[in-house]
Amino acid sequence: QLGISWEKLNSYSQKDLLRFIVATMLADNIIDFREMQTIREIASVNQISEREIQSCINELESKEDPLKYTLATSNIELDKNLLMVLIIIAAADGEITDSEYTILLKVAENINISKFELRNLINNVYEGIWNKKINPQKELYLFN
């Protein structure tokens, strides 16, 4: 529905995918209830235990830059599919924070996706999940 290839998603190392998800959620230095619920849902589908989730969170919380660390140590090839998953994760609590946007932009830049295209992808996710567009004030900040 949102342009994600589930076949490709299933080809990712599940632990590496979990690390990208957790790194994105840690962008604002907190994993809230809805984000944790999303992590657990993804983990349960992929047979990742609560212990493994907590271990991943602890590992990434100890890093100065969780995304940089994850990018350096992951075997997942960055692509639009992964970016879409990360957008969905970042939007899980209803808002993409500035720090979450920064992570999404870093991933987008690594795969040659423009800010304009990133905005469109984010809008598609907001419309698909929350049935709304991104906050116009935030849009001015993010995309000028």
C-alpha cells in the first residue's frame, strides 16, 4: 500500500532491520509507548524476542550516533524500501521530529533521493497511516 516490497523486507537481516528501526526511534532520545508497540509488532512477526529488542536498544543507546553506528555495522543495503520502513517508524507516534527527519534525510541522501521526493514519501505515509498531510509549518522548516 505504501510502496514497500515485503519480499525485499523479508530478505533483510532481521536484527539489522531492528537496529535501523531502533536507531530511527532513538533520534529524539526517547522511545515512546507507540514506538515501542511498533517495535514489538515488527519483532513478533520476525521472531525477535523481547530480550533481543532490549539488547538492541541498550546497544544503540550507548552509542553517540546510533544511526552512524548502524550504517557502519549493518549488512543491509540502503534503498527506498528501507527508507519507507524508517518513515513509517518515525511517523508511528503521529509526528516526525526534527531529529527523526535528520535521520531520514541522511538515509535519503545516501540513496540519492531529494528533499522534495522525501517530502512526498513522508506525505504518502502520513496520508496512509494518519489520513493527514504533514504539518505545513514543519514542512516550511523542513523543505526550504
